[in-house]
Amino acid sequence: MQDLDIGFQQWWSAKDSRVRGRNPKDKADYIKMHGEIVRVGDEFSNGLLHPGDKGRKIE
């Protein structure tokens, strides 16, 4: 994205029944994060760099 001069990225959820946050036991709430915007390379509020980031664990 940086090569394309894109400065920001947005968390976008499918908003379906599989999205984390519907169950009180979910460690993450992607429903609330939907639409969150950060600079490219910065972490989102859940500590991930992008959806599906396997290099980081959600506490």
C-alpha cells in the first residue's frame, strides 16, 4: 500500500453471524471496530495490523 501512496487503511467486517463480538465470550469485538481507520503500518485497536493477521495474538 505504501508503494501506491495509500496512507490509511480501514477495518471492514462482513457484518454477518460469524463476526466476532456477538458472543459475550469473544475476546475480540470486530463489530465495534467496523469502520475504524488507522495509518498504514499502525495497529488497529485490537493490536492487529489487518484482519486475519496471524503474526499477532489477541489478548
